[in-house]
Amino acid sequence: MRRRAMAAALNLGRLLASGIQQKEERLMKRAIVLVCVAAAVLLALAVGTARADPASHFKFSFSGVTTHPAGTFCDFNEQETFTVLLNGAFVPVSGLNPVEVTVYTTHTNLDTGYSLTDTAHFQSLAVINSGQGLTAGIYYHLKDPSGKTVLVKAGNVTFDQTGLTSFTPNSGADQTAAQIICPALGGSPA
């Protein structure tokens, strides 16, 4: 009886060892598959960065409406309807992030109904992870309902992590948006 118990225990041990070995083999196979998948992903990433154009391009837009009650932006109720278009790239090799920005806005004095259209079109060039950059172009191009130009603010602005570092005189960087828009709509900044 003891022999049978010993033989049964031995067989059970072999069975368990065989099961453990099979489980280890399955785990090893899974590990090999995971390593192969990881290697394929890394290879794909490496091939992607070795292309002639390693930049990641992006293009998107968004629209909205902002309403400012009298006393918060201008001394009258003001509304801005806008669409922003962005077209740019992340260029890791050079560390630059060039972006083309176009903003279409209609500024409206809600108290009088008078409105101005505004087209801003400028380029932005930021150095990735440095907080430094430059924008240059037209920041405000206001036209009245007949299409006559009312105001243009253009130039360039440089900045770093602390804020503006320099700007050209007609860029408007030395004024708030309210100081530019409110007088053009027949009022004053709040």
C-alpha cells in the first residue's frame, strides 16, 4: 500500500512538474511574442524617424462665440464670433515648431449693432521645450461693413518663459485687445 501511495505521489509530482513546465512554456511563448511585438513597434518608430521628412504635421480648426458684458472688455456689450485655422508641424530633428495661424473674427458692438471684420494671419515659430519663440505677421486687420480698412496692426513679437522679450512698434503687443477693438467699435476699454 505504501508503494502505491509512493508511486501515486511520484506520478502526481511528475504531472504537476509537467503542468508547471507546460505553463512555463506558455509563459515563455507569450514573453517571446511580446518581445517580438515590442521590437516591431520600436523598428517601426525607428524607420519613421529615419524618413526624409521626420516632421509630424497637423492641421485643425475651431470656432466659437465670446460675449463680453459692458464693463468687462469695453464700456458696451461686445461679441466676437471667430474661426481659428492652424497648420503646423513638430520637427524633432531641428527642435522647431512652425505654425501658420489664421483667425477670422467679427467684432460687434451689441448696443449699436455696428460690427467690424478682422483677419489675423501670422506665422509662429517656437523652439520645442524651451519656451522661446517668435510670431510675425498681421495681428489685426479690421474692416468696416463696406470693406474699408479701419486699422492694421502687424509686425513681430518674440517671447520666452517670462513673457514678451521684444516687439515691433506697430504689432499691438504694447496694447490690450480692448485698447485696440473698443475704440474701433465706437467706445472705450473697460
